[in-house]
Amino acid sequence: MAMTPLISRPSAWVPLLVLLLLATVPFVAQATGQHFYVAFFARIIIYAIAACALNIALGYGGLVSFGHSLFLGLGGYAVGLASFHGVGNGWVHLALCLGVCGLVALVTGAISLRTTGIAFIMITLAFAQMGYFLFVSLKHYGGDDGMSIAQTSRFGPLDLSSATSVYVVAFVVLVLSIWWLAKLRVAPFGMVIRGARQNARRVNAAGIPVVRYQLLAYAMSGMLCGVAGLLLANLNAFASPSTLAWSVSGELIVIVVIGGLGTVFGPLMGALVFLGLEEILKGFTDHWMVIFGPLIVIVALLGKRGIIGLLQRFDSRGKPSAKVTTTTTTAAAIAATGAATGVAKGVL
């Protein structure tokens, strides 16, 4: 079968074009003197990495987790706490981040996976809130006010003390994450968790221990989300309990739903649209969240396949590469609705 030319597949070349444009941001910002855009697009890239992590659990495995802000916060505090005690070695920060996030994900995942549906959502939410209040109670480390990071992560000659250095590292991590998602999607492991999303009973009947695969997927998802938290803490030179708030988990779910559940490039496109639209609305009104919330709810409810699904309609074959089940989409939309409603209530 002849391969479809890339130019006739907007669902492939549009995200690749976005990646190419993102690669030029530091150079354009340097030439124009608009250094704000380096920090802004670095934030988009970091959220895209976190969304890639959630996409493993939610998009591939059908696990609607409302607790991924826990891992984002743990990654940030891995840098903050180590820096507070005089450790600036980035490899130590990364080891702490991966170790703690992996262990916490295994423990919380093992408990959460004993349930399904709304119960799973509420248990993951509860764990995230436990983490939030834990760090709020640590007054020695700033408590509710958070903590400044005096020593950013240093990986040999590479110091993440500037927005540009964080941008470069985050961009490389994003590219590797997208490549990994593409490989994982068609790997036997990915086939199992995607099959379990469609019908876990049939996969179990084939002799495959579904829960073990889901737990491993959840752990990998948590560790990658922790890396995003590490990068975010270095970008802001600050670690705060607000990163562990439930609303951050809601934002990540919304990003994945907007981009396209279970798609490779969905997290990137979702983060770009979500944070880009947020920044644009801020320029028009101080009450931008009142407008932003309903817009996100509409997109979550109507755009079942997200931006990537919309682009796939223009592919020459006209056949989406991944079908999203109604159950998973409905659960994600409910979570997105809750997140957006909570944001709007916070303004009102």
C-alpha cells in the first residue's frame, strides 16, 4: 500500500509545523528583544509535557485521573526542597523527582485502580488534595506562600537559571515525549492498555493482567508529569502548593480533551490553544475566566476528537487514526466541565 504524502495529512504536518515554529522562538525573541515570549512558550511546552504524561493514563488507558497535579507539584518541590538544603545538582533533582513520583504513583495508583469511573476520579482527586495540604502545612518551607528556589538545577555545564535554557531543555523533552508516545501507542504494552480502555474484561479473558499494565502506565505517567513539574519550578524559580491544586489537574484534562484524547500530538495542540487563548483573553478583560470557562466547556462537550480529530477530517483518507470511546470522552468532559465551572466560580 502506498504511503499517503505528508502534505495531504494536516493532522501530521500541522503539529510538525508548530514544533518547527517553537524551535525558532528563542531566536526570534532574541532578534526582536521580546524575551517575554521565551518564558510564555516555555510554559506552554512544559504544560504540553504534563499533558503528554496524562495522555498515557487518560488517552491510552482511559483512566480519568484528577490527581496529576500531585506529580507536577512533587516535581517542583524536588527542586525546591533540595535547593533549600544546598543541593543544586540537577541529576540529584531529577533522581528525586523520578523516584518520589514513581513511588507515589505506584502507591496511589494501586489504591485508585481498585475502583473505576467516578470513584477513581474522586480517589485521585483526594490524593492530590492530601499532597496540597501537606505542603501547605510545611511552614518551615514557606507553607501556603511557597518557596523561592535559590539554586536552580545544574546538569554539568547546563544551568537552568535562565528562561532560554529551560526552554531548550523543555523543548527537547517534549520532542522525546511525543516520539515516545508514538512508539508506545503501537507497542504491545500500548496495545494492551488501549485494548483495556475499550473492553477490560476481554483483555483479562485473554490472560493479560490488565490492572498491572494500568498501574505501570499510571506510574510512567506520574514520573513524566514530575519532570514537567521540575522544569516549571526552574522556569519560575519558585515552588508553590498551588501547583498541587485540583484545578491544575482539571486544566491538564481540558488540554488533553481539547487536543484529542489518545492522539500523539493532541497534548501539544491542546496546550497551545488552551494557554494561548487564556493569554489573548487576558488582554481584553480582567474577567477573562468568566468567558474562558464556558468556551472550554463547549469545546470539551462538542469536540469529541479534539483539534487533531478536526485536522484528520482534512486528511486525504479522511479516517481518524484513533477512535475515542464515548465512555472515556464523557468522563473527561464531565471532569473538564467541573474544572471550568470551578474557575468561573472563583471569579464570581
